[in-house]
Amino acid sequence: MGKVLSNPESLVRPAVQQLIPYETKHLPECIKLDANENPFPWPLGMKESLFAEKLAFNRYPDGMGGDLKSAIGTYTKISPNGVLIGNGSDELIQLILLTFGGLGKSLIIHPPTFGMYKIYARLTDTTVVEVPLLDSLALDTEKMLEAALSPEAHVVIICNPNNPTGSLFPREDILRLVRESGKIVVVDEAYAEFSEETLIPELENNPNLVILRTFSKSFGMAGLRLGYLLGQPETIALINKVRPPFNVNSFSQKAGILALEYLAEYQAQIQQIKEETHKLQVGLAQIPDVVVYPTWANFILFKPVDPDGWAAELLKRGFLVRNMGVLPVLGKCLRISAGLPDENEGFLRAIREISEETIPCDKRI
């Protein structure tokens, strides 16, 4: 009789033992302003069109995602051979690091930024090198380039606009890293539809540039998990080697194709979200002792005097916001994404109430 395993943890890889799981709160009774989602419903008729499709759920999906890649190619004005689809952007980050990272190699990131970069680096045994943003929340381009020139450095990830700060980095700073680092530079453009800034035209001349996009944000498909990579066909073919077969289901593939057919309707939603984000910025800036950071995305990072207390008070009032904890460079902050107009008005009323309750009487105007 073999030995009974009493402690499965003893067999877990050290890199996994050290991980803190990425956890989110699921509170359907709350107004969700914590996840940078598009709060609007799908354009009229899109859901009905999707449900009318005769999809064979008993069959595997198109493993190469040919029709979706063609639609994305038309939208982004690049060859479908330069497109790779994934089960959300998260899977694509992992595929990039499986391809170019690993033991003895390093990933360069600019904290504060999206937390999953670091998690997937650890899962692929890739060392993380952090080059924090400057106090102005700009890239420290010189130090990033210095780090990228290390022989161990294989990948640089730049989130633009950056989550959670909302910063938009100058394209020339990013292109300098692309041209002078000699490494794979991934530009995460999850929020590019809001900033209206993209490096897609630069792909043609830079084989080491890869752009990460998603349908989760501006296209309102966070629940279907659909992302895509853009790059030169030869670079995409390398990453495709580690892609699991049939990684994107038939339903999500068709939804992505349909979403791009409703582009005008989505662009109208994007414009309204930008207007609502601006209203939230203005409203937050009017609250005493609250630091509000500029944003080029559909979310706002801000710092009240007591972030933990504010998050708790907002939750009592039915508003779920993202408590970012202690961020490099910035300290404790909260993040809010734009909701529907009435939700945003309710949020602004709530923070005015909270502010009035926490400001000493002698400091009230």
C-alpha cells in the first residue's frame, strides 16, 4: 500500500505558495463602481442577434477564431495574421510570459499598475523588476530602459492608459523603449477606446511591439472573457505556439464579431461614459481634502483623508468601489469607474454626505 498524502501543500511549487489570490467582491445587491466595466446594456438588437445564431454547442469552436480575427483585423486595420484571441486579456498575459519569460528571465513593470502582470510572472517563474512611476505618475523612462538593457530582461509591459492611475504616457516615451530596449514591449491598451490613443500604426515597423486589447471594457463584454493581441504575424505566431486549443468559446467569438458590427452604438456609449467620468471628476474635486488624479480612462483614482473609512461608508450606502490599499508612490487610494448617470449622481450625493459627517464643524464652510 502506498503512502497516504496528508499535506498536499508540501507538493505545491514555491512560487504558488507565495501567491495571494486575486480576489474580487461579488455583491449583486450593490451598485458596482469597482471594476472599470461599461455599465450600459448591449446596443438594442445585439443580444437578440446573438441568441438567434445557430451555434453548435456540442462541437468545439473554431480553434483559430478565423471570423473573429478577420473582424478584429478590419477594426484595427491590420492583417488577421497579426491577431491572436484569448480567454480575456489575462490569458494572453500568461501566454506572452510562457513564450518569452521563464526561469532566469525578467519582466519589467511600472507600479502602480495592473496586478495580474506580477501574478502571471510568478506563475511562469519570471522575475519581476519594478520601476515605479515618478511622483508625477509619468514613466521613469530612463530607469525602465536601463532595466530593459539587462541580459535577463525579456519583456516590458506598459499599461496605457494605466490602471489604476488613469495616466496616459507619451507615445515617444513608449516608442523609445520599443526601439532601444531590444526586448518584447507589450502595451496594454485595455482602455484605448476611451483615451483615443493607440500604437497600432507602429506595429508595422516594430517586430518586438505587441499590443493587448480587450472587449471587457468599452464593448461591455466583461462577463464573456474575450481579449486579443496585435503584433507582426511572425511575433504572433511565436505566442500562438503556447496557446491552448479552443481557448475561446463559440459564444464569445460570435459576440465579439457582433459587437464590432454595432460599433457606432458602442462609440455613442463610450462618449457618454467619458462625459460621466468627467462629471465624477468635477464632483470629487469639490470635496475638501480629496486628491483626484487625472484620468484618460473610464475610472478615477482618488485619495480621501480616510480611504478605508470612505470605502466602508460607501458600501453601507450600497456603492461598491475599489479599495486599492497602499499603492507604490501614492499610498492608500480608492478607485471608482463611471456607472449609469443616476448611479453617478447617487454616488456624488453619498460622498458629500460622508464628507460632511467627517469634516470637523469648525472647518465646514
